[in-house]
Amino acid sequence: MANLSIPSIRERIFNTSKHEQTTQRSSNPFAASSFKGNVLTADVFESSTKQSHPAFTGKLKASALVGSISGIGERFQNFINSVVKFGIRAKESVVNGWNKLEGIEISFNPLREKMSSAYNSVKEIMSTPISEIFSKGISSKQVAKMEDMTEARALLADNVALWEAAA
Amino acid sequence: MTDKKIIKNVTNIIEGLGQNPNSESVTILEDIGTNSKVDAIRELTSRALVKRNEHDSLKVVITNKGKGINDMSTIVAMSTINELLSLEDKTEAMKVLTDTVEKHSDEEVRDNARSVKALMALS
């Protein structure tokens, strides 16, 4: 409480240096010029650091803290659920992919067989002399189906003659 | 050295005639194949006639002197006998052999037929 007696007022008016020494300890820049440091001796400006670190006092703040914790848990639960869903989707994708692969493999079987037969044909041709490729010779099936027996007789006679001539 | 292509052609023609349903094919094989001077051709012809497993074709290799089981070449004769022994249905062959043993005029042919018949009975 400020002393408002006449001698004290007089002393403040005529002895300002004493008062200034007092006001210089305050962090209020307006204390000396405006209010002379008589009324506002305390630091009325709040520090900016105080707002960033609120103290958890009171039921409202405690309930806010609990709510924030429960919110974190919900978000964490959602995160886990999303991970689980992602895993399920990944598993389904893998299963579907495997089924597709099996389908592809089945559908490619005929192609593989054709490629195999083509390879065998090429291999057979490569191992056959050129002269035999262009003249396949006489097959037994061809002779077995012959109806003109005169032709068949001539065919056998000619080839037997060739063999006997070479022997 | 005989060309492989000629050997293959003769082999295929003889095999084809042996499978040809026309009975004329037996006559062709008898006239050309069994009278060849080449042992291998006679052997191929005899085996084809036995595989045909018909009365006429079996008669050619069993009852004719110098052909089939009566061939001068041991290889041709033994090969023909082996083919007879390999037949699944030996009924017609046994019938021809029995007739040959009983009715053929040549003794050597009868003796050969008797021996082959004994072998076939045991097989």
C-alpha cells in the first residue's frame, strides 16, 4: 500500500533521485516516465516463456491431459488398424498374384509343348543330312497303303537291284 | 559299302508290303525278296512274311527249299525261326508246320519243319 501522507508526497516531488533508484530495479520501461514507479512497482508483463510451459494445475487441465492421452491412444489404434488392413491387403494381393501366376503357367503349357516340339524338330533337322531333308525316301506306311501292286513290285525290284549292285 | 538310304528304302518297302492287305504283296515278296542274292534282303523278307502271319505267307518260309527256315544262310534260317517263335498267335504256323512234316516231298524240308515245330511247342 502506498504511503499518501503529505511529507512523503513532498519528499517524492523534491527528491526524485531516491525514487529513481527504486524504479530502476523494475523491468517496466514505463515505470520511471509515466507512473513514476509509485503504483506499478511489480512487473506486470508476462514472460513469453511462461505460456509455452503451462503448469498442470486444476481439474480442467487434468481432464484436458487425460483427453489428449486418450486421443493419442485412439490415433495409435487407428494407426495399428491401418497397418493391419494394409497387411491384409498385401496378403490378398500376394494370394491373387499367386493365383494369377498359376493361371499364367497353365495357360503357357501348350506354348511350352509347342516350343519343345519345335526345338525337337529343329534338332532332328540339324542332325539330318541335307540330301535326306529334301528327299524323304520311301516310308513303310506309304507302301502299306499302295493299291497299284505293279508299282509296288517295280519299286521293290529297283531298290533291291540298287542294293545288290552296291553289295 | 551300301548306301544307307538304299537300305532304308528296301527295309521300308519290304515292311510296307508285309502290312499291305493285298495278297499280291506276298507274291511280290516271294518273287523278289526271297530270291535276292543279298542275305540281309532275304532275312528282311522272311521276317516280314512271318509277321504277316497268314497261311500263304507262312507257307513261303516253311515249305520252300532254300527259303525261310530252309535257307542256306544260317543267319536267315535262324532269324526266321526266331520270328516264328515270337508270334503271339502260333495257330496258323503250327498248322503249316504240321502239314509240311506230314505231306512235304523233300525229307530235309520235313526235318526242318519237325524241329521248328518242336521248338514252337516248347515255347
